[in-house]
Amino acid sequence: MLQARERTGEISALMAELGRRARAAARPLAVASTDQKNKALAAMADALEASGAKILAANAVDMERGRAAGLSSALLDRLKLEQNRIAAMAEGIRAIAGLEDPVGKVIAEWDRPNGLHIERVRTPLGVIGVIYESRPNVTADAGALCLKASNAVILRGGSDSASSSAAIHACLVEGLRVAGLPEDAIQRVPVTDREAVGEMLQGLSGNLDVIVPRGGRSLVERVQNEARVPVFAHLEGICHLYVDRSAKLDMAVPLTVNAKMRRTGICGAAETLLVDRAAADTHLVPILEALAAAGCEILGDEGVRVRFPSAGPATEEDWRTEYLDAIISVRLVDGISAAIEHIETYSSHHTEAIIAEDSAAVGRFFNEIDSAILLHNASTQFADGGEFGMGAEIGIATGKMHARGPVGVEQLTSFKYRVRGAGQIRP
């Protein structure tokens, strides 16, 4: 018991020190020039490419440990790095460097009758904590995005990706060093103890301004329930795809397969397929045959199973399930009204898509569904900051305060007001 207490005390002291160092780094970072930040980002991308062999070797250690621990195929896919994924990380960082610097941007200005000139100006949030699990690429994405927005960041990856994250983090620190920026601007928690997460959720004595969790339901629930600082997060990605009676079949088939099967373990993968009952005889079977041919297990309601007998039965729980696997629940609905009702009942308000040519149906879908991302005639797998032109994202937020949808560079800023006068006093 004494040893446990001593270990907890050590973790608390470690995390407090990380917080103090991050806050100290945030001050010079807030006034760093765009050129200096971009120089660091370019050096980070170069270091990632130059260190590819080291990163892959570190990832091999994580993968072996993951297999031994019995990680699911979906989690192993999230964990796995290949040369093309390392190249994608580097290109993502370069894309972030190419984005407009949001810090210092005047987003609104106006004059008052008394002569005061008022400006609303973007500023860094300060210090951001990112808590994530299997995805080692989050290390690069989060570090680069926070830097571009002049925020210091504390990264806490999961034990399953510890070796990979450490190797990637070393490349980020190299970039900071090359550009003459404080190396504490991007810190990595060097221990995997759960107590470290608890310390971050308490705010590190006021040194942490916001937390972004990236991971499974249990992690996000813990963060949302225990955090004493603001949180940008989504709990689940229960994403829907609705095929309207006006949908073109030759579009609906490949689009549905992509939405579900391109990568089944990401939060933007479609989990429930809704098909307009008026299109069941023409659209349903070709779509389900294509999904089955791609290796997808299909669970359907009674109407679906009559037309596609190989489908298993879908239960009430299936409409509420984020599979993150090659499984999809399918339901026939009576047009756009029933589709909207189902989505608003079961959605996690992450991403929904409609395949339709009827502009009225599309208009209702866009206007009446309250989710962070809505798509028309496009795969739900586009729910990604990189695909939105943000270079990368630090996560998807489904809350309604401050940030919603992909959290990119602009969403990692706040603002302040600058008021210029000429001696005015208030009567």
C-alpha cells in the first residue's frame, strides 16, 4: 500500500511539472512568428520521413504487444503503421504548415458612435491536453495542429502505442529544436499509469486549458464525467447513411460500400443503413449484395430479411451500436420523415449522409438533423479534418460549445477584444 501511495505521489509530481513547463512554453509560443512555426513543422515532417525505419521498428514492438494482449482487428488496424502512413503523417504536417495562421487574425471589427474602434482577434487557447489510445498518428496530428495555433500541448497516448508515440514525438521535438522554439511546447507523458490521466482531468493546477480525448467509449466517458476543464470530444460515431427513393443506384452501391468498408474502425464509418421502403425492390438487394461481397455482416429488420434472407436479425440494441467492424444494421423506413426520426432517435450526432436526387428531401435532411457533419451524395468517411482542408484534425467534437465537427487549427483558438480610443471616458 505504501509503495502504491509513493507511486501516486511520483505521478502527481511528474504531471505537475509537465503542466508548469507547458505553461512556461505557451508564453513564447503565443508570440512566435508564422515563419518560425512553419519552419518547425517542415523540420518535423522531414524528421518523420528520415526516421521511418525507427518508427516502424517501434511500431512492430507495439503490434506484437497488442496481439499478445488480444486486441481486436479494428484496434490493431488503428495501431498499425506502414511506410505510407508515415508519409501521410508527414504530408499532413506540411499541409498544416500551408494553412493560414489563425493567431492574430482580426475576425471582426467595428466603430462605436463614441469613436471607439473595436476588434475581435484570434488568440491561442494556451495549453491543451490530448488523451488518446491506439492511434499513434494522433501524436503527429495533435502536436502539429497545436503548434500552428500557438498552443503548448501535453500528449498522453495509451500503453498499446507507447513505443510508436515515443518515436514520433522525438521527431516533433527535433522540429521545435531546429526552429528555436521551446522543446516543452510539445510534451509526452512518459508513463502509462492511469493516475496520469486523473491528474490531467483535474487540470494540472490550472495549467491545462482544454482536454481532447481520442479513443473508445470508456475513455471518453471518463474524461467527460471527471474533467474539471473544458472538453472537445465525441462519445461515439453512430453514423447513418440514408438511401432515398430518388437515389441513383449506380451511385448508391459503391458509396454505401465505401462508407462502411473503406476503414471499418474509424469514427466516420457508417454503422446503420436506412433505405426508403419505396426503393426497397430496386435498391436494397444490390446494395446488400455488394456489402456482403466486400465481407460485411448484415443485420436487418424484418422487411430487410424478407428480401435478403442471409441477413441476421437486428435488435433494438443494434440501432444504438457503434460496431467499428465489418458489421452494419439495416432498416427500411417510410421516406425522409421516418429516416429523420430514426436518426434523431439513435444518432450520436457525429455524421450522417443522404443519397438522393430529390432536392426537397436533401433540404429536409440538412435542416432537420442536428449532427455535427451532414453529407449529400458523399461517403461518411469524408468526416475527417484532412478531407475538410484542415490539414489534419485533433478530433471530432459533437458538443455545441466553441468547437463542433473536425477540430482543426482555427478551432484551437479563442479570441480577445482590442479596443482603441482617443481619450474617451464613460459618462
